[in-house]
Amino acid sequence: MGRICPIGHFFASTALLVITAHADWRADAGFTQLQAELGEAIPTGAGIPVMMSEASQSGNFYAQGTAGTSAYAGTGILAGKTIIPYSGASGTSGHAATVASNFCGNTSSISPGVTELHAWLANDFAVNLYNTNPLPSYAGSVQNHSWVASFGSDSIDGTFLRRLDALIHRDGVIVSTPMNNGAAMSKLLANAYHGISAGLRSGNHPKTHSSVDVLGRMKPDLVVNEGFTSFAGPAVASVATLLLDAIRPGFPDADDPRVVKAIMLSAASKQNLLGWKRTSTNRPYDEVFGAGELHVLNAYHILAAGRQTASNSLSCPLQGWDKGSSSTVVPNRYFFTLPDARWGATISATITWHRTIANNYASSSLANLDLRLVNATGFTTSSTVTESISSVDNVEHLFLRNLPPGDYALEVSAGTANVTYGIAWEVQLGTGPQLTLTRSGAQNMLALSQLDPLKSYSIEGSADLIHWQSAATIRTADTTPATSATWQESNSSGAKFYRLNWTP
């Protein structure tokens, strides 16, 4: 699958060499709903330059071939776009064509308005980034690199990753770094801290997490309903491109890779991942599915809610984002209220920040930021509901279902002051778990809905609404996680009332 390239000890491989049919990931990402909602006002990526690099596939590495390095007009699905090649003549790569199609294709991406596509051979891009001083710049506000690689040395790979992170931090570019397919975690590029690593909703990607430059950091960040990680990466990049189109010039404070990443992670859907769970407070993500499935509809809603700055005296809406600066004195707090009779059906929140990289790229340090959801009374906080407190990741993520009505706050705390972070959150309102009773002959039938798929619920029965007894315990998980359940009991004893009991 890999091949040794003639420059140094670098080798790169495409994550896929055979193109197969697949479902349209855009529908699962909420794009159809966003189109219906916004109509002609939907962002298209217009005005946002993008860049991609590709490993050689039988000597070809461009989405559409060219005889040299002069800019040329795209055709077909890339019609209306100018392609700028940086690595000399090449024929068309089927792999690169599909990547570009998901990234900015006219009928197969969510950023069809892109008109400027910069294209590199992966080897040229990697060696140029590693060897050039001072650190080079690259055209393109969003980059996608659908290949896996190594220079053959953890030390060199680590230096390359630090240079890539330094580039993201300095230039404010958003970089999608797809993972490998299968079980083996590649060294490059998904190990980067500042990029957005992409996996598959099927789970066919490595589950061992970071493999170089500090082990155990959680990967991937997002998953996509695609057949191969190579094509999940440009889907992530396409959403970032659409968001940048909305950000420029409407939300200038969000024009930062930390904020965009936080928005995309908080927007991640668990609808098709009912088994999603965090194993501990120091693990921000699900061990397989990261923050969840890519979702542009949620992301756009979070962005459109606008910037909400931390405050100890003002409440925030149920969706929003901020570009904040950490404090070691008191946590930065974002208060919000769930009104009476309205539950938080789902609550998602994320912070992400950048590591500090030495000028010679030989080392780095990472500030430790934590994210908590806490109970509040007005603007006075009390107990912790849940927290994300990893000591190795540069992201903290919270997700829970069925939060009862009341006052709450998101708290960002830090051991280092003045660390710039992006934060984003989304609360989707609901009515909380529901129980419906119907009677059929000698049976009482109960239908339970809007449940947390990873909890146990107790059904209690009463004949007089005064004396209650446990009737059954229902677990909505384990083999097949679900948000609904049914149960029945003989009605031979006459009329009966039921209630649902659980620990929120």
C-alpha cells in the first residue's frame, strides 16, 4: 500500500486505492435540512480558497490532470474552479478526484461555491513543510490531506507534526487530517494536535489513539458516514469551508481554527451513535467515535447564535460560542437556564486550544484546561453535574441527555492564564423521558420514549396514587442501545397507575 519515495526516508500512501459507491454523507450531516432552512441564503464556500495534497496513485496525484504548473480550469464536477498545481505534470488520480468531489465538487460537496483549489503531491508538501525555514505558508484557508505516512522516525515525525501545528496556529488555517483505514494508527497526519482528525461512522479506523508525540490522545475527532477515511476527511473540510463562508465577514471573532473546531465538535451528532459514551472524566470522547458524527446543520446553528462572552452576571442562550482567554483565579463561566417543563434533551459542549511549540520545533508544551457543567442558583454555582478533565488532550468535550429544568453554567478552568481557547455549546430542548399507558384486554401496556440509551429506569406501580411499589427495571442499553422501550403487566388486579423513576 505504501511506497518509498525518492526524497529522504519519507513514504506516503493513500488511505484507499479502489473507488466504490457509497451513501451520500451530506444527508447524514444535516445538509438537506440546512438547504431547506436557508434556501438561496445558504453559504457555499464562495470566496474561500482551499488546498489538498495527495499521495501518488500510479504516478498520478491531481483531481484533474495537467501538463505543468500553470493554473487551469476544472471541468465536470470541478467546473468553474481554477486548479493551481504545485508539483509538476500529472495525470488524473481517481482517489484525488473523489477527494476533491467531497471537498468542493459542484454536486457532491457542501461547498460547491469554492473557485480556487490548490493541489500538491503529498511528498512535495511534506518535505517542503519539514525542510523549509522559516516555516512556509500555503495558499488555502482550509486544507485536506487524505494520505497516511511516516518519515521512518518518531523523532522526525514528531518534528513534522509540531511544524504542522505551528503552521495552523500562525496562519489560522483549518486542516483536516483523516485517519488510516483498519486497525493501524499511522504516524502522520492524524496525530497532529491542531488539526481535525476524521474517522468513519462504521468504526473502521484505528482505535488505539495517538501513536507519536504523546501517546493516548483521543482520535478521531469526528466520524463521517463514508466508506473510507480518505473521503471522510474532505467531508470534514467541506463543512469547515461552508462555516468560513458564513464567518467571513459576519463573525470575525470565529475566524480561528480553535473556534471552528470547537463548533464542529459540539455540533457532532449522536443520533446514529446511540451507544456513544465517555469511559471516564479524563477521556473527552467515545473510544471509537470521537465527538460523534459530522453535522453541518447543528454547526451552522451554533455559529449563527453568535459570540457569547464569559460572565458572572449575564446568561447565555442555549447555543453559542466564544473565543476566550483562560484564568487561573476563577473559572470562566457561561450561564444558561432550562425553563420550567423544558428539559435539555441533549447538551453538548467543547473547548479546544493550541499547544505552545518551541522556535526550533524540537519540543512543545500543553496548558491544561478543564470543562465542567455545574448546577447554579441564579449566578451562584454549586455542585458539578459532569466534567471533562483530560491531562493530555487539547480538547475537552461534554455530552449528556435529559438535563432537568434549572440554572446551569459551563466552567472553563485552567492551570495556566491567558491561554486562548475556543468554546461552543448546544442545548436541544425536549420534554424529558415519557411514559404512555394503554390497556389491551387483561394487559397494561407501557411505551417509554425519549430515554437516555445508557441508563436503567425503574417502573413503579400504584392502585391509589399513594402507595407505590417497584414493578420492573428496564435497561436501555448494552446489546442494542435505544431511546425507547416497551413493557407490559397483567391488569387482573384492576386499575393501576404507573410512574418512571431514575437518576438524571
